[in-house]
Amino acid sequence: MRLSGRQPGGLSKLVTGMLEQRARLAAREMSWAVRSVVPTLLGLLWLAGCPARAAPAGAQTWPALLTCEWGVFQLQCRFRPLVPVAIQGVEVVVDGGPPQPVSDWQPFAKSGVASAVLWLIDVSNPARSDTVVRQIALLRNWLEGMGAQHRTGLATFADGALSLAPIGSDAAVLAKALENLAARGHSTAFYHSLLDGVGLLKDVQAERKSLWVLSDGLAEDKAYGHADVIAAARASGIIIVGLGYPERESQQTDLQRLQRLAEDTGGYFAAAPVRGALPAATLTDILAVVDGGGSFRVDLPGLYGPHRLGVRLRAASGGVFEKILDIQGPPPPPPQPAAQIQAVGFGARHTVGWLAAGMVMLALLAWLLGRRRRPLPEPPILARLELLNSVAAGKLAVRAPVFRIGRARSNDLRLTNDSVSAYHAELHRHRDGTFAVIDLGSTNGVWVNGEQVRNHSLRDGDVLELGEVRLRFWQVP
């Protein structure tokens, strides 16, 4: 049966109404996709630590956090997977060429660097007594395998967080604190308590920090929310491990609070069945995320100018993570003039001349070896740097035409402030005697007179800011 817009009666109106309703449903579904799917994709890109990445065709990908510092001909990187995988190999490719050899690849778990852990257990409901018992059993298993690098603490929460064992307690103190755990509270200040937990971890000296939240996800807060916890955790470099323990089927949706907190901080989430225990592999998976990854170094000599590096991490399971880095090497040195060589015959008539020249050279060499070695003169001072926020008096001399500044020992000027990158910046002296400062891909950037720069010519009195360190530049005529 053919329908036309000119057909009289209620059937045409019915068809028109159905089409309009389908259009409204399609628009609503598209709006949901924009509100839900797009933020999720953006969140995954933030967790990966890079704006985009491409993996080899057919390879399974997984997310990771990767931070790299580019010095002069050297790339230093730290990485941590966001899923429980075992890293099998690391590759670095320059401009699409063959993989470069990686040096000093060291797993984080074997580096001896501290990893701070705070257990935060929900005791807000006396009816959760059996659940608390299961949680105690899980944490006792952790104590048996706790590594020397772990600095662990225990706290509970109901209407606020209460510390039972400070971070850094030994296994005996933690075991004693677990014995005294009981569900006694009557209200759940979920987000406020997590902010208290972040505060306990904030000032702990550790390379990595993780807050383990054991809860049903119920929140009765009125003044605090998800955004407050995420902002505080990111500012202190803390990831959240969410371990969900629902008491009823209707609480399954409350666990989404824990899951989002874990996802938005690059942590880990696992949920137990109703009134059940977490899977046996949960602790192993948590450690693979909390203490996974490590650090490595790649030496790239002679890498002048701009280049594109591909850093690829391969897992034992066959998956891969890849991040693209754009780096800026130092400017290439000026070309050297070709040496002029004139051939000289060695006929019989030159023999006497060569012998005489050889004897003169031997005598000169003997005289030089017999002289007492004199110290080489110190290079001239080309410029000076004045520390503006230090009690040290005087100015620092710049004697090299390429003068590197950073936190590593191999720099010409070593700054031990934590806000300064290992290889932060370089001063370059041009042929006309002027200087420029170059950012070596530092974390906090290089600022001159309050403006961030990448490659900037310097004048007398310019103030350089490298992280929290301020320097005044003076050129020596």
C-alpha cells in the first residue's frame, strides 16, 4: 500500500508522528553518545599519557603512563602499565628506523625505590562485620608478601578517616591494627574520608603512592564529590585502587563510584560478588599495576635538530603500548674546512732530509717529555649566572659554549631542586658572542622574564626560571 503526504485521514498523521518520534529518539541517542562515549575516550587518552598513539597492525594494545626526559643525546623514561601486564621488552625507534639499544632497563619493583600504600577500610555500617572479616583476610595475605620497598599504613572511615597504623609501619604493627578492626559507624562520608586519606599520603616521601579503598561505594556526602578527590589525588601523584564489596544486589551501581575514581587516577578496580571474596589473583594484579613498569635509558649520539621517536613497550602476553615523542636536539656544529694535503715524493734524494727531520722530531719529543707537566690554563669566562632564590653568594661562571643545566650529576650546572628535570636546559653561545637558552624537553619548562620559551636569545639581566629555580644572566664582554 502506497502512502502519500496528500492522502487524507488519520493514517497520514500517524505515520508522520511515528517518523518524528524516531527522529527524536535518534537525536537523544546521539546526545547520550556525546555525553558518555566522548568523555570516556578522552579519559582513556589522558590515562595513556599521550595525545594519540598508533600500534602495529593486528597488535593488542593496552594503556600505560609514560614520561620521558630528553637530554643531550640521551632519552630517560619511566613507565607504568594501567592494566596487569608483564613487560617483556622495550624498543625505541628514531624517525621510523631500526630499534635502538636500551640501557639501564630496571623494573620498578627491583629498583629499591619506596612505594607508599594506605589501606582505607569502610566501617560505616555494623551490618558489614562479615565483610570486614573478609577484608582483613585479604590484607593479611598482603602482609605475607609485602616487599621491602613498600611503606604501608592502615586507616578506617565512616564519618571521616581514622589512622590506625601510620604509613611506614612494620608488619607486626599492621597485623595488630587489623585485629582491632570492626564495623561500628553509622554514616558514610565517602568523599570526605578519601580526601583525608589523600592528605595522609600527600607528604610521604615515595616514588609511587596508592590509596586502597575497600568499600561498598555508598556515599552520603553533602559538600564533597568526585571532582574534589580526583583533583587532590592528581596534585599529589596518588592513584586509587578501588576494591568493591557490595552487601546487596541493589548496591552494584554504587560500585561505579569506586570504579570511576580508579579509572580517573590511573589505578585499578576489582569487585567481589555480593557478600563474597575478591578473586584469588586480585593482589597479584594490583601489584602489577601499583609496582609495574620501571625505567630505562637510550643513548642517541649525534641526534641534532628535530626528530620523532617511537617508544614501544611489549608485554609477555603479546600486547603493545606505543607513544610518539617529538624531540629537539641541539643545533648541528658548523662544518669544518677540508684539510689541504700535498703529496710529497720519497725518492733517494729526499732520504737525508727525512732522516734529519726525524732526528729533530725525536729530539723535540724527548725535550717535551722531559719537561715538567704544566697545568692547562682555565677556559675564559663567557657569561655568569646569578642565583636569585639561594643563600649562595656570588655568581656562577659559564666557561663552555654549550652549557647544560639540570638535576643530573653530569650537567655543567647541577640544581638539586625537585622541580628541575634531569636535563632541563642548555645555554648556547653563538659565533657573534651572544647566548641563547634551549629547553631540553623539561617537565616544568623554561621561562625568560615571565614568558615560556623553547629557544630564546638572551640579554644582560634576563631572568631565567627552571622550575622553582630563578637565575639572572649576565654576558661577559
